[in-house]
Amino acid sequence: MTYCVAITVDKGLVFASDSRTNAGVDHLSTYTKMFTFGKEGERALVVLTAGNLATTQSVIAQLHRDIKQGSQPNFDSVQDMTEAAEYLGQISSAQQQKHVQTSAGATFDPSASFLFGGQIAGGEHRVFMVYPEGNFIMATPENPYQQTGEIKYGKPILDRIITRKTSLEQAALCALVSMDSTMRSNATVGPPLDVLIYEKDSLSVRRHFLFQADDPYLLELKNAWDQKIREAFSGLHSFNLEEPERLVANTE
């Protein structure tokens, strides 16, 4: 499986993804799920992949091939982020259909989803969820993040912390805590972890970090988060088991 999250705040974007793929307990391996595109100072685009590995690799390869061959449209020629999301959805849908046709009669699910975001000069920074069908939705001020993969474990911290006013540094920290919570509860999600921080209007994807499993900061964060959760739980007011007004009368 996988877990990817993309966050949009007023100051920019944060992307995070794990690198573990799972085709059964005997086939755990690692592949990056974060890919960057664009031209420094003109456009900065980030794609996070989830789903069938053959499909996602085919989609990324097609995106690169279209740029190299000058096919229209491509990530270097689209005029805005919405057009870029539409193009990504079209490529994904076509690649999935190709895999369906070549695997007729076999039990095979070629579906894939993508988190996509970035900024093109003259436009706003955006984050999208691109569904397997090729359609997409955009993150909004009311819902300033998108997730794909094993989303349930890392969602509570995002819901409690992330707003459009959150700083980039706090958004990146929240993304890492969300990732740690997911890895703690699901063994199919694991490091190395890719984290990319995009500052609004920078049109650069240079702030791309890779965290290995033994990274000192990652270990420190994990231990601190575990401790703080225990401290918060210990500080909660205990439920009084002797409160008579809450007892349910036995009518038998």
C-alpha cells in the first residue's frame, strides 16, 4: 500500500509520501512515489502516486516522454494548474485502459490515483486529487489537504492542526506526524519518506528531503510524539465509574 498527503496553505505547499510497495508479505519493496516536473522560475509541479505500480510507472514515463517529444499537451506547455490536472487525468485513464486490455481474463486491478500540485507563473499554487477515473477535485480553504492510500491513520492530526494560516514549517511537521501515525498502525506503509516544501511564488522544487528509517530527526520526532500523546492522555480527567446518574437501570 501507500500513504501520500498534499497540504496547501497561504504560504505554499507541502507534499509527503512513503516509499513502500506491497504485493504480499513476501514482496515488500521500495519505490519513490514523489516526482517533480517544471522549469526553474517558470513552473513547479509535483506528482504523488498511489495504486497499481505498473500503471503509475507508465503514467510517469508518459509524462516525461511527452515533454521530451514535445507532444501536446505536456507539463511544460499547459497554461494553468487546472489544465495540468486534466492532462494528468487523461494520461492516467489511458494507461489504465491499456493495462485492462492487455490483461483480459486475469485478476488484475490497474487503478491508480494521484495527488498533484504546484504553481505555474501567473497563477495560484494548487493541490488536486486525481481519481482513477481521471476526474479530479481541488483542495479548498475549507479542506486544505488531500490524501491517498492508507488515509485513515494520519487524518486526525491533519484535521486538528491544518488551516490555510498554518505556516509551511508547521505543515511539514504535521505531515511527518501524520506519516508516523500511519506507519505505526499499518506495516504496508514505510520509509524512506519523501517530503517536499514549496514556498509560494518560488517556482522551485529544490526543498525536497529524503528521510531514511534511521534518520535522527525522524526517530526524535517519533519518540517525542509518542511521549506527548501519553502525557496528554494521562492528563485527561478520569471517568467516575460511581456516578449514579449515568447508570442504566436494569429492567430485567
